[in-house]
Amino acid sequence: MHLAAAKEDAVSIHDTFSIERNENAVDVAALTRALDAGQVDVAVHWLQLLLMESGDQDHPLTKRRKTIKHTRVRRLKTLQNAVAQMLRDYDKDREEDSLTLRPGLATAVCELSYSQLQMFALQRMRPSSTAYNVVRALQFTDVPLDLAALESACNALVAKHEALRTCFDVDASAGAQPRQIVHPLSHFQGELGVFRVVQSELLTLLDSSSDAELAAVVAKVADEPFDLARQAPIRVYAVVSPEQSSTPWVLAVVLHHIATDAASSQLFWNDFHTLYDRFLHSENAMVSTAEVIRQLEVEASSGSRVTYRDFAVWQRSRMRSGVLAPALQYWMQQLTESGAPPLLELPFDSGSTIASVELNAPESSTTKGDVVVFRSAPTLQKAFSALCHAQGASMFMGLLAVFYLLIGRLSGQQDFVIGAPSSGRGLADLQDVMGYFVNTLPLRLGVKCSEDADFTEFLFSVREVVLGAYNHMEIPFHKVLEHLRATAQSDRDVGGDAERRWQHPLFQIMFSWEHSDDSSDSKKYVELSLPHQSAKFDLMLSMRYRRLKGAAVGDRVLEGSMEFPTARFTRDTVERFTGYYLTF
């Protein structure tokens, strides 16, 4: 019974009430209007009143009125069923509506996405940590310096991207539930302003030794934790000479990872170059700088485009709806079918277990890190690319397979999990949205490969594991962990280093494939090489294509960065690991 039938019954009951007691007709008329307007909550209200009337057994009834009452009760029952069905349809429509990503799903204050929640928890556990500060510094020699234009470009970026003017705290009235609050640009002024100028005499020197010192200056100002409840998750530093001469100058941007990822960083810098160039020549513009910034903020808040908040609400709605239950079951099966994933035992240089630290203490020694950068020969890159292509595998799959073999050889284990980031931007509406979308895929390969085994067969097995993960990649890693913890035994039943297991319960190593830009020769800046200060895993290998300076387009090498905690490995050891990786 749906809306049309319900309205027919309402009219019929209206006529019956008119015969018996005219004043009740008001209730039915109101119910009919509510049904016409699709106002489910109002319809339920009037239905409850009518049912109360029909259940009044103390009212004196004549025989005729009893007959009328029986008719009314029967029709009311029909109407009750109709409204109940309409409620179910309404809930389903509302649920389906929330399961479709669209603008306007979220209010200014809403829950965090699962990726944000994980990052928020890490920062709250160690509020003085800068491990999740994402820093990039560009040195400009041929681009004019205009501090006013720089500040305007910075404000325009914050106005355009909601993620850059979002704060994070807990709602005390809702059981300390974490929430995100989008503020207007005007909120971040004065002490909370995001643009800062730093003077350095090093910019008057143009020798190679000054580059390292300049990088140290940037690293020092960037090594400041964010107060996510008060501050914007971005700070921008213009590092200039004391005379503020035009060139050279450095732009250093520090973003908290809760507001950015690799794709977001690319969006940010593309927008920066466009906006700075625009404001640099604003004297010829028809629209004032202030008006441009205001328009960007109005457009961002207009509800015409999907925002990160909409994504957060949509993601949680899909998780709560149950539509992702099969995908969650896939991950539970992958990660528990053969027992809990064992702790990976790598050959650390440090023989002693690093003790646990107070969560509120300054950055623990386990996160102090360094990185070794290495490159392949062009011939190796071409040969390996051809091999992967012939096997229907991507470079990610091929390089992951080699990393698995390396870790297996180093640890003596064959069953372990490697974490791999996925972009989390599978929908077109998210391509131009800035925020932290990355989701981690826990790849449990568990593939046996002896030294004399055929690599192509092994690569096929790895390919199947990766494709299975891609088919179920929408499940947030946070929820996978949550369900595993709910079904696991106590932590005492899990062997190994308690600190390492606490930090990363599923995997202790990461592998990522980065998409690089081949247009380096056309850039108007030099990227400063900043000192590496933290390591989030026992080992993290990031691979990418790199075109060497002066090389032809398409003539590339494979470049890798192996990040490691200095408390566990020496640099010599990790350099040896990278050599093994290239010769496997």
C-alpha cells in the first residue's frame, strides 16, 4: 500500500468521521494534507491522534456508531499500514539519497571521515609530534617577489579549499565525538594567520653550501606542531633576504596530513602558481584582489560543489548502511583466515627492544628517521617495464613483488602484510577536492616463492592479490582495524615487540608508487632538499619514474626513497637494502 492508496483511505475515513463526529474531520484533513505534501513526520502525528480516538472504549456508542467505529478502525488499520510503508519508503529514499555523493550532504560541523579520524587520533595521542607535518619548499630565482601578492595567493587558497580552514576538536555534548568545523577565512587572522615572513641572510649567498643551511632554516620553522582545534592545518612561510630583494626567495608550505595527500598537494601547488601569477599582475585586472578572494570563498560555500565534509558524511552513511558488508568480510577473511598476521621481524641493527614512551612525551625515538634515495639505470627501467607489461601487471604490482621478495629474504618470513596507499578518489566529483582521502590497503601476500621459482608466476600471484584489494578498496582501513580488534584475543596473545605492534598492528612496512611530473625542465623553481626528520614505519619504500635533467621525454629511470627509523637501522644498512632491491 503506497501513497495513492493511503490518500484514498484518508478520504474514506474523512467521510466516516463527518457522519459520526465532525470535529474529527480536522484530524483526517490534516493527515490528508500531510500525505499530499509527503510530510511523513506530520502524517505520523495525525495518525497517532486518530488511533487514540479509535481506541476510546469508554465513549457511549449506539449500535449505528459501533458499526461506523468498526469501519473506521478497519480503515485506520489500512491507513496505518500505508503510512508505515510510506515511512519505510521514506527512510529508504533518504538512505539512498545519503548514499549518493552530492553537494549539501554535510553541515558546517560534522563527523570526521575515517582517514581523518585515524590522523586525528594519532595527533591527539602525541600532540607535540610533527611526524605528520607535510613540508615542501621551493626556491625561486626567476619569479619576482611580491609579498602582498604572496599573501593574497595564500588567502585565496585557504578561501577556495575548505580543508585548509577546517579545525578539529571533540564535541563534549556528544560523548567526546571528534568533529570538524569549517571556519570562514576571517577566522584565521592575527595570531591564527597562516602567512608568515622569515628573513635570512643566506639568500644573499648563491653557493651550494648555503642550500643546506637554507634547508635547515626551513626545517626549523616547519618543525612546529599544529594545534588542530585552533589553527588552520596550513602554515606558509616566505623566506626572504633582509633587504626583501626580488630574488632569490623561498616559499615553504607546511600542511598537516589531516588536510592533504599526494593528489591534494598537486591541486594546491597548481592553484598556487595560477593565483600568484594572477595577483602578481593584478594592477591590470578588472576585479580587485579582495573581491577575487571573496568570490572563491562564496563559491566554496555555495553548496554547488561537493566538499570534503560531504565526502565524510557520505562515507559514513555507506558504512552504516551495510552496503559495504561484503567488502568488509573480504578483508576479514584475507587477514584472519590463516590466523592473525605475524609481526614482521626484520634484522634491526639495534639489538634491544625500544621501550614504550609516554604518549604525551616529545617525539619518541622510534619516529626519528632518515631516507635513502636511489636510482636504477635507464636500461633496467625499460627492461622491467617491458616485463610487467608482458605479464599484464602494472609497475606498482611488479615493484611490490620485488619488495616482497626482498623483505621475505631479510626476515626469513613468507606470511606478512605490506601496507599500500590508495588514492581514495574513485569518484569524479572528488578529483578537485582538497583533503585527506588516502586509504591504506593491507596486502597480505602470503605467496611462497623459492629462490629458483619463476618470477613471472610469482608476479601473477601478486597481481591477483592486488586486484582483489582494488575490488574492495572502499572499506576504510580504520574500520578493518576496528573489526579485527573486536574479534581478536587480548594483546597478550600477540607476540613480538609491544611498541611496534601498538603503533602498527597489521603491518610494519609500507610500499607506494608515486606518479611523477616529467616536465621538470620547464619549472621556474628549484625544490629544496629538506632534512628527513621522521619515520612512520620500520621501512617505507616509495618508487616513481624520474627523468634526469637534460634527458629526452620518456627516457626515464626508476627512483626510490627508502625511509627508516634511525633507532632500528643505520644508513649503511639501508643503503645495502636498496642495492639488494635493484639487483633482485
